[in-house]
Amino acid sequence: MADTKNMRKKRKKKKRRLRYDPVRLGIVIVVALAIVCTACFSVYGVVNMFRSGNKEKVSETIADSSSTSSSTSGSISNTTQITASVAADPSPALVRLAAAKTTMEAMFEDNSLADLKVQINDYLTNKGIDPTKVSWAIQDLVTGETVESNNARQNFTAASTYKLPLCVYYYEEIAAGRINPSDTLVYTEEMREEEDDENLNQPIHRKYKVGDKIQIDELLEAALLYSDNIAGHMLYSNIGGYTAFKEIVAKYASVPQTSDFYIESENLINADYMMRLLKYIYETPGTFNDLKYWLQYTAYNTFLNRDVPGTYIQKIGNINEVRNAVGIYNGTPPFTLSIYSCASKKDGLDILGEVGAMVLSYFTNRYYSGVYSAYDMTPYLELNAQMSTPPDVIEDRDGPDGQKLPEMTEEQKKKMSEAIQKELGGDESSAQSSETVQPEVVPETQAPVAEPESSSSQSQTSDSAQDSSQIQSLAV
């Protein structure tokens, strides 16, 4: 019996030793860790599936709300496809779907201006405007941040906005000493263009005749202040033609341009390019002082300035359904805004005026909310002040036969006023008086303001600057 008890005790001790065996304990720990890791990965996968499912559910909800696009919503998976579908079938349902998709993507952008993109997209959606017919780009000139539409690099009909990079090139060459502003170009028959009724005040065909020699500084003033088409033709022909001019000015954007950018018969340009060009103008003090001065008078209370008169220094363009404007807000904080549209005459003017006011309000709110508190604004006030007071050579300089710029006849004034009112959709409050058809240059500039609700150009503009030269036409 004693031997049996001893044997049992030995077995129990052996079992206790085996139960706490280090090898077995290590195996148990490894297995436990493996189980924990597997569980963690499983939870992570479930969370991702849940998030993905939510996004798909949001997309499905948007698609379901558009009954006419039910066959398309299941197959559209990205913005490019949606845009292509809208181009093929611009139904209201697909337009809303495209706008909603763009809004969703903007909310995930790593950019503090992303909410501005949402606001603009919501605006277009609420107005029922096809977003493929509007292209825009914005840059905060203090922080350097940009925000733009998904089609900002798509070329649109430039109309007279092509004259901005053209004149930028000339002023750059003048500053470098390679072009003398007093040099003359010959006004040839090939440069002549019949002026339409809304642009009867363009000065070159009124003051000069074919065969006359015209100084470059006068052509630059005509192209900027009056958006004179003959001046534009003469300036780009002098540097080798339209395509050569576009090849030269493509350098102002750090991104390559598509082949149609260079075709004269198309006359195309894009909002992204203009955004980059405007930044270059703003950040090159001295060189473009005259250019900025003339542009502050070209569209004092129309296009981007329609709802906020005198706010933007802008170059405008319009032909047929096209309404374009690119401008700099020369206040605090400074920013650029470029918009191209081919929606309709009325919608285009509404977009320019209302988005112009919306963007100004947005940056004003940024300023007062302290976004720029860490920035020294002094350099920007100095850049805002970079504007000269060039002489009005079109009015003051005699032509080769001693001729002055003639006054428009009463009949011409009436025809132009009626044409402008028609272009503005009969909105007489926006149309300019036929008695103020000539821009009057104010001899003094003013120091920049420090508050965002006004710009340095506002108080510099006379009443007569609110003239019919604000409505321009295509120059090619």
C-alpha cells in the first residue's frame, strides 16, 4: 500500500512539472498572441468594409434621387466618368450627380480652401447650371494655396482674355530693355477688323487708317483699356503670329498646355493657366504697373465687379454664349479669381457677378477669423501699391497726320448702348449710359488699403470709368 501511495505522489509531481513546463508555456503564449493579432486584423477589416459601405450607400442615395440617371449611377465610379456622361447627356439628373460627386471629393481635400470649392459647386447646383460649362481657379496670394474646378485645365474659348498674356509678354520685354515702347508697328489691311455695334468705341480704327504707324505703348493701352481687337492683332503678329505668341507665353504656367492651346482658329485658354499668370503679374513688382493701372478701369461694375463694384482688377472676354473674367483682388488679403463659362449670356454674367462677390466674402471672413494672423501683411500692402499712372497716349497723342481720337457720334453712342443692353439681357441697371462711352483716366493712384472689404482700385476710378468698354468681343 505504501508503494502504491508513493507511486501516486510521484505521478502527481510529474504532472505538476509537465503543467508548468516552459516549452509548453511558450507555445501557449505564441498561440494566444496569434489569436489576438488575427482578431485585430479582422476588426480593422470590418471597420474598413463599414466605411466603404457608407460611401457606397451615399453614392447610391444620390443616384436614387436622380430617377432619370438610374441606369448610369451604378456604373459611374469616378468624377471623370461622371463628367463624360454629363457631356454626352446633360440631363439635370446627371448634372446634379456630377456636382454632388465633386462636392464629396472636395470635402476630403487636404486644403483649407476646400470648403470654398464646396460653396461654388453648391451654387452651380442650386442654379441648375451644368458644371462642365464653367471652369474656375482661385489662389490665395498670401498662403499660396489654390483651389479650382475639376475641369480647370480644360481649355475654353478665351475671347479677349488672350490679350492679358500678350500684354504681359510686351511689358516684360520692355522692362528687360528688349522692346522700346516708342517703337512703331504698321497698321496693315490684314490687321483691320470690322467692329461690332457693342464695341464701336475701340480707338485704333477710329483714330488711325491702314498704313499708319502706331507706337507700342499706345497699342498696349488700347488692348487693355479698350480691349481693342486691331491692337491685339498687331501685337501678336509682330512676334510671329498667334501660335508663336502662345508658344512664348506658355512659359507663364508651370504645367504643359495641350496642343489646342496654340491654335489661332480656336483661341483657347484655361482657368488654371490664368491663375498662374495672375500670380506672376502680382509677384513681379514694377514690371506690370501700367498693365494693372489700365485694367482697373476696364470693367468697374460688370463681370466680376458686377455685385462688388471696383473690387477686382480684371481682364474680361465675351463672344456668343461665352462670358469670361480673370482678376486680382488688390486688397487684404490679395487673391486671384479666374472664371470661364459657356453656359449662356445671362447665366455667365450671373456666375461672374455672384461668384465674384462670394469669393470676396469668403476671403474677408478668412481675414477676420485670424487665418493670416501669423503672416506679416506689410509685403502684400507694398505689392498692392505697385501701380503706376501712365499717360493716356490714345487721348493725348496726335496721330501721324496730327489727328486726335474723334468723339463718337450720337448715332454710334445709341447703337453701342442698345447693343450692350441686349448683351446684358435687357438689364438696364447693368448697361452703361451712352453718355459715358469714353474711359477717363484718373491722374493719381492711392495707397493700398489694409481692410479686405475694399481694394486700392476702388477709390481711384472715376464715374466715367463705368463705361461701355466693359463689354468686349473676341479678337481673333
